[in-house]
Amino acid sequence: MQEAMINKAKQLLADGTVNRVIGWKKGEFVYDITPAIFETAEELDADFVYNEFTAANVSKYLVKESKKEGKILAFLKPCDTYSLNQLTKEHRVNRDNIYVVGIPGGPKLDAEKIKAKGITGITGIKNENYTLKIETVYGEQTMPFYEAISDKCASCKSKKHVTYDELIGEDGDVLESNRFDMVEKLENMTAQERYDFWRAELSKCIRCNACRNVCPACTCEKCVFDNPESGVENKAASNSFEENMFHIIRAFHVAGRCTDCGECSRVCPQNIPLHLLNRKFIKDINSLYGEYQAGEDTTTKAPLNAYTTDDCEASIVHERGVE
Amino acid sequence: MQVNDNKEFQPLIVAFCCNWCSYAGADLSGTNRLNYPTNVKIIRVPCSCRVNPMFILRAFQRGADGVILCGCHPGDCHYTSGNYFTRRRMTLLFSMLDFLGIERDRTRVEWVSAAEGAKFAATMNEFTEAVKKLGPNRRLEDLRCKKQ
């Protein structure tokens, strides 16, 4: 796959279709892979990687990149194309300046899950017939591939590319996913249990703002959380109110626009399941205002930008379920 | 507001009222000499859809025990459609508060027209009673904002 992508990138650079490429390169560790921009064939040969750890969604980088001179080639996984479509719909990217090559998604791995098995000092990881051969400074270890799959890929919603100029490999389909299972489980708890669950999770928050910075839907140039007048620009959430407020407002600001790409949870250094908040909004929107998948197309109105005269009243929240 | 141990708990209720209907409704209940509790503090907003979810959370932070949002009846919005957007937004916000385990009965949306002074007073009486039963807001309070 990596070979085919490098060749495609070189070809498009050579024939002048694009003048740069956004992809991924190795970071400090083998599993620590970061988005990067390549301008020459030599750079591509030297640094370009695509493997089980290239989980980062590069769509958000295109907000800035697509406003620069010349076209940029972006390799997008199916979930990333939803984000790009949503950004196109909101006029946040210049789609004409982007050449999208769709690549198959395939489950990505979560290095934290490997480390949780007590495997440390990782220097190399190979996938052989769905068994991971992990080279470490303490010798080689193995573990089943499926035990290391990231949560976001384990509940994949779609393998279909919703926008592309060209595809490498086959296009997939929208999947039946179990992504609302955990939301439902929480909904069935009592209010006290839910409160305890979220206090335990949200109190871990260090307000690094990584969830906001990585989110392809959070593209405001001036963010409410950076405004010193707002009283919430503190870098560390200093009490339970701020933790609650930051996460409620963060999720609310992307409600109806979140494509459920799962980046927020992936980058969280404290492993807070932030996607559950987004999924709760998606689930509510689906059940109250009709099925809606953000980023599926570039024309339909977002649920919070629209209304019908016979929408349910807010009291529906008070009426349903037991406390 | 002083909370004295010897006295019964008196909740602080913040009511966001839209300028065109509910604020006038509150005014009418006053001129009609209808009683509603002094716990209710009214904040006038141009339209119910002016209320950002942050306003509601902020009210709780600064010591409110209940927040009620009043606007024109659906279809009667002075700006044609503001309250329809409010309705969707607040439904989702209240549902999220509930999801986080924060008591859902501390928040409410009510449509009160300029002619419904009696409804305004009745709503406020009922809402204040409901919040009084729930007791002080603990799950969304900010201790730094409490007066000693």
C-alpha cells in the first residue's frame, strides 16, 4: 500500500497536477506517526509512511493548506473523506485546490493497547497473518492483531469514500456499526451512576485542548475557549464545573457537524472517552430529527441550522425514562 | 441571596425571557397583581434564541439552582423562526445535561405569550416549587463563585 501511494504521489508531482502532498511520517517511535507535508520525490522516499498506525485524520490540515498556492494531494481514508465533505459544505476548505486520493481504511492499531499488555520498549511492529510480531529492546513478543485495534476502528461506521478524485483499491460500503452501544449503556444507568461515571472520566481532564485542536469540525479562527473575556480560557480546568462546561460546550459546538471520526478520543492523553459525548448528540439528532450523517454530502442542511414546525418540545427530555 | 440554616431552602431561579412575548407576559402578571416567587430573577433577552448554552451553564456556575427559558409560542416569534432554533438547541442541551447525570428538572423551556400573565405566574410558582424539592444545585456549582 505504502509503495503504491508513494508512486502515485510521485507521478502526480511529476506531471504537475499537485505541488505538494500531505501524508504521514514517522515520529520519535514507530507507533508515533504524524501528518507531514512532502514537496519532492526524495522526501517521499525518505519519510513517507502508511501502515497500521497512520490513524491521524489529515482533513483539518487542508483548511489552511487549501488556501495556499497550487493544488495539494491528500490521501484520505473513508472516515477522513466525511470530514473533508463537511468542511467543504461549511466553505472552510477550497475543494478545487485539493486532489483527493481515496485509500482503503483498514483497522488502525492503538499503541496504548499494546503497552497495556506490558509490552514496552517497542522498536518495530509487523503484522503477519493477523498476529503482531513486536520487536522490543527486550526481545520479540507477539499478540493477536484484533486485540490492538483502536476503539475508533472497532466501531467503524463506513468504509465508503464520500468524496475523491481517484481511488487506490476498492471502495467499501457503509457498515452496520455498534457505535451507540456504550451511549445506550450509559443512558440506561441511573442519574447518579452517570454522574459518577462522568466525574471519574472528566476529572482526568488536564485542559490540554488537544481534542479541540485535532477536531476537523472545530475550525473557528477565534475559539470561545481562547477568549480571555470569557473566563474559561484557563489552561487547566480548575474545578468540576469547568471540566463539565468545557466538555459540554466543546461537544455542543460540533453537534450536528461531527462526523464521528473519533479523533478527539484518539488524541486524548488522559484517555477520556470524549466521542461518547459527540455520539450522544448524534444519537439524539437521529432519533428526534431524523437520521443524519454529517459529511455524507455537501448540500443538506445541518440539523441545528434547520427546524420543522412540529419538532418535539424540550420537555421530551424530562418525560422519557426514569431518573 | 442568603441561605440561612434556620430557614427553609430558597432556590435562586434565573428566567431568561424574550423581549417580545415572555417579558411582556411577566409585566402583565405584575400589572394584574398576580403573585410569583421573588426567587425568580428575570434576564431579558432579545429573543429566546439569543440564549447560548453557555449562558445556562454560567447561570448555574454563579449560583442558580434552576434555569428557565421563556419565549414566544412556536409560530409567534418576533423574528419568525428564532424559537424553533431554540427548541432544537435546548432539547439537545438538556438531553446532554441529563446524560452527564445533572438533574434534568433544573432546566426548562416554556412558551409564554404577552397575553399570558397568569401562565407566567403559574409556571414560575410551579418551577420554583419543583427546584425547591430538588434542593441546592451541587452538580454544576462553582465553589469559587459562592459568597461566604
